Amino acid sequence: MIRSKRGAHGKGKDKLGRSAEPTIVKVPIGTVIYRAGQDQRDEVEEEPIADLSESGQSFLLCTGGDGGKGNTHFKSSTNRVPRQHTKGYPGEEGWFLMELRTIADVGLVGYPNAGKSTLLRAISAAKPKTAAYPFTTLHPLVGVIDLPEYNRATMADIPGLIEGAHENRGLGHEFLRHIVRCKTLFYVLDMAGSEERHPIDDYQNLRKELRLYDPTLVAKPSCIIANKMDMPTAAENLKAFKTRFPKVHVIPVCAELSEGIDDIKQYIDKQVLI
């Protein structure tokens, strides 16, 4: 609980009381503030009251109170020794939820084990854990990508998505809220189908989950990262994928071998940082 110190009472000879010191809370860029109920703190209003997405941005969460008027305010030629006064009023208070959403130029979206963490390791200095089981990544990880002409971009490895994520299944909303902040989405697909799923189905299901959570997500600029192209069935699946979705931009890569990384950097430099 955060509470400002109270002011002091007024003093004689028309002196004012001490003003309460304002409480300033510094938060990271990307903090969203919601109002919560005092009795049931798990109930949070759906619409945020503040979205602090820019550096230096500020928001007045609660207004402080004000002191009342002393008897000197009622002094007049006919009321030389007034005995009137008015009471002050307390400051505002309430329960609030502060949520941090990751901000990145590129957000990696894909099923568990599609190779998102491996791709982030290959393209940046970030060192996320990798393993052959779901939800290796439990929190968004952001890596910085060095580009030509001293440009830089940030890429977020968002935890893997599963069917029903929009209903908060799996990690659900724990990762979906971070995708909202990303300028561009990279759909990382296991083009080899090594998890016994077809990449066409994966792409359609990923877009479905995003659309059900927030329709604006599927309208974001996007690109397909066709990963695991070193495996036998990848080339055939890629051909079928391009036939099914001829208008989407596809970059074939093998993150494990760092193949196709330069193509991704070039795409980010030309299409994302504009």
C-alpha cells in the first residue's frame, strides 16, 4: 500500500498548515494501470485508466486532499473576530493493478518447440533456455539485434501459444498481453512438422487465437519464419504452405544452424524500422 504523509494543522497569525508530500512512483515503460475493487481485489475493470507506453509519460492516479479555511477567511469590517471555519477534504484513494507489457519491434509468435528461443539466441545476444518440452520460456525475453548503419531492433520471445490461449489456457493471457505491444509479428512455424502438426494448421490456429483475444492483433504487419528447413519434409511443406498462402512473406531458416539469419535482419531493417 502506498500512502502520502498527511499535512499539519494550520497555525496562528494566518500561517498555513504543512502540505502533504506527493508520492511519485516510477514504473517501467509499458506499464498499464487498471482500477480494482477494494473488497474483491481480484475483480479488475476491463478498460485501463492509464497506458504509460512512452518515456517521460506521467499520470495522476489519485488527487491529494485540501485543507479547510480558517477563521481569518471570514474576517470583515462587521465580523472582526470570526469563529467560523470550514473542514478540509481527504485525498482520493483506491486499489489499482499495474501490469507491465513488454515493448519490442518484433514479437515471435509460435507453438512450443517451434524454435523461437533458438532463433532469438541466433539473431541477438540474448541467452534464453532451450529444451524439448513445452513452455521452456515462461516469461517474455527481449533481445537486441544489431543491424547495418548502426541501427538496432528489439525482438521479444513470447512464451509458446497453445489452443485455447485466448481463454487463458496454458500461459494464456500471461503472454498474449505482451503481443499487443509489438510493432510486427513473426509467426515462427515448424515447417518440418516435427511435432506431428502441419505448418498450415499451425498458422491458421495461431491467427485464430490472436483474433479471439484481440482482433487488432491479426491486422498487425507480419512475416512467416519457416524454421527447421534442414529437416527432410520441410521443403515439401514449404511448397504447400506458399501455395495455400501466396500473399504472405516467408523467410526459410534453420535457427539451429543460424541459416537465414541475415535474411531476417535485412527484412527487419527494410520493413520494420521504417
